[in-house]
Amino acid sequence: MSDTTELVSIDPATLQEVGRTPVTTLTELGTRIERAHNAFATWRTDRAHRQGLLAACSYELMRKIPEIVPLFSMEQGKTAEDAGGEIWISAKCFAHNARLDWDDVTEAPEAAGRTARIEHRPLGVVAAIVPWNFPVFLLIAKIAPALAAGNTVVVKPAESVSLVVGKVVEILQSTLPPGVIEIVHGGPEVGRALVEHRRVRKVSFTGSTGVGRQIMRQAADTITPVTLELGGNDPAIILDDADIEGAATILAKNAFFNTGQMCVAPKRAYVPADKIDQFCDAFAAAMDALPVGYGLAPGTKVGPLHNKAQLEFVQGLLDKAVTGGATVVKGGGRGTDLPGYFLEPTLVRDVDDTAEIVSLEQFGPVFPVVAYTDVEDVLATLDEQEFGLGASVWGSIENAEKVADRIDAGSVWINQHNALEVELPFGGTKSSGFGREGGTAGVEDFLDTRVISIKH
């Protein structure tokens, strides 16, 4: 372990300290995993009891929204409105999983001289590793189906959101039996120890593609299955027959939600060359409804980026694009006098797919617009790209469905973007990961299959 004994949480808007969290020692980590392992024996046995407790977790989260929001906003940087909304959808996720039904046992087709049954069984201890951009929802999106399936969970949040995740876990621990959910804090050493522990039977990770690759390597030593929800560079394709102004208005709101720090947010738009002016005018007008400021200040719609490194990365992409000939239509400044990691929503045009601001995942409040003359060229570009998390197509349903059918991504929306629902499965293809969260597929990801075959 490193010499660091505490994690320091910083308000990304004011750069003031919010609080500190003790780093979990390897001895403590082992103890918490053992507690979860011991709790599994009882937790797995009674689905109706589990469902009742998951419903109670939903109620408790909803009830504690006013208590969680200030800490959430100060530590992560998002607005109070967005923080409250994230807790609300997390509570809904618990309620959804409390209602899910599936067959624990199915009968296999008969064969001469034997009968057989197929059992769907919980795995055991699940490691849930959570990023900083949506730490509450992405936590619940993992633990709610894992608990519904009968597993127990050990959570490791990103270091910079330890306070709010710790607060949420504390609320859940007050509702659930001891050991059903545990939490550990720390950096890569703690994460590695969790992933490689012999008691961990499943790893569910959301975060960068680079870290996802590391976790796959670490889990390989113990042959531990993993679910990876990784990065995305999600395009919006505007067709000739689209409602240009309507699409631009919706995309402007989606692109800058959570200051653009969302893996499935629209990261760029491909627009017919003869409609670029119309699209950019409508998009820029919609940006007027997105004031920048402190997350807890009334009326704020866009807060700071979460950390200095992310701000410098996004600012660097913007500066390089402008140097390369891109035009900033609107934005580009800080948008506030606060000292934190601010970059106001920024719209950029006159770029192509060779610009890094288009080819890389910005994960920030900069939105490039790429002109095209043939949608076949756009589809060829997307086919070559590394990511396959989400995409949207805008136009008549008939034409949009034809284009959507050719996009290799886990979610493709038509005339909408970012339309995530807890009832539907979500995940990626290619370097955006594998496995699914949400819907019944989310629970199935936390079940194993066993066959009992009986000779007569």
C-alpha cells in the first residue's frame, strides 16, 4: 500500500476541501470481503425477502434526497437539479429490480433414461467499481440487480467521490442485513486487491477503456467474469429529412448534461453540408438556456468539470482544433469568476474526422459539428471507430431505421439521444465494453447456470 492514509475530496467549483475518507487497508479489505461472503449464505435463500428490502432501499434513497444533494454537488460538481435527478433515477432502479421476475429453475427437454433441470444461481460476492461522473446511479445500476439476483456486493468508488458514495452505502447498510453491501476506499492498489481476491466471483466496472483493460488482465488470474461499461464517442447523425432545429435543440441539452461528462452523451454531430448553418444557429440559440455556475446556486445548468486533468484535456482539444482551422461558434470561455475547473458550453464547426476533438472522446462541454455530403461516408467512418456505446439518428423513421441498422453500438436512438431507461438493457460493443446493465439482462449478468441431470 502507498503512504496515503486519507482521500481528500475537493469541490471542483471552489477548490475548497469538502472532506476526507480513510483509505481501506488490505487487512480491512479482506475482512469486508469475508463479511460479504458470509452474508451471501443467507441472503441468497429468500427472493421475496430480498425484493422487499430492495423496495425499502428505493424508499430510503428517495427520502434522503435533500440530505444527499448538497454533499453530492460539492464533491462531484454537478448541479443540485442533476444531483437530485440522479438519486431519483437510482431509487427507481431499486424499485424496478425489486419487481423483476425470472425462473430460478427450468426443465430441460426430456431424453431417454434421464431428466434434467437448469438452475440459475447467484454467483457470490460481486465487486462493483464505480466512476466519478455518475457515482450514485452507476453504483445502484450495479448493486440493485446484483442484490436482486441473490449476490452480495463490495463497492469501490473512484477516490474523488468517496464521500457521496460512502453516504449512499451507509443509507443502504441501515436498510439491508449486515454484510450484504460493503465498501472499500482507495486507489489502484485497493482496486487490484479487490479484483484479485479469491472470494470475488464477479467484477462489474464502469470507467475508461484503459482501466477496463487493466481490470480484465487482473481478473484473468482468478478466471473471474467481468462486465465492462467503458468509454464512448457517440455520434448524432442528422439526415436530410430531419427536423434540423428540433434535433439541434435537443442535442444541445444532451451534449452539455453533467458538463458533457457522460459516456453516452452526444459527442459530435454529422450534418448535411447545406444544413450546417441552420443547425449551428439553432444549437447556439439553445445554449442560451445553459448558464454556468456553482452547482448549488439557483438557476445553474452547467457546473465545472470534475477535475483539473479533465479540464486541461478538453481545453487542449479545443485549442488544437482552433489552431487547425476550426471555428468556435459560441462559448470557449470560463463562463464564471469562480476559481474552479470551468469551461462554458462550446460549439465548434469547420472540423472533420481527422481532428482529435472529433476522433477522441472529449468528455467535456465541447461539441463539434462535422459536415457531410454522403451518409455512406459517415457510416464508413463509424465502422472504423474504436467505440460502440451509443449513437442517434435524426430524420424520418423509415430512413433513420435504415441507417440505425448499420451502426455497431449497444444503443441506437432515433430522434432522441441519451434516452436511458432502467427497464432496458444498456452496454457497449467493441472498445466500449461488454455485458449489460438494466432490464432483465441486468439481473442475468449476475447469475450463473448449473445443470442437474438425473439418470433413471
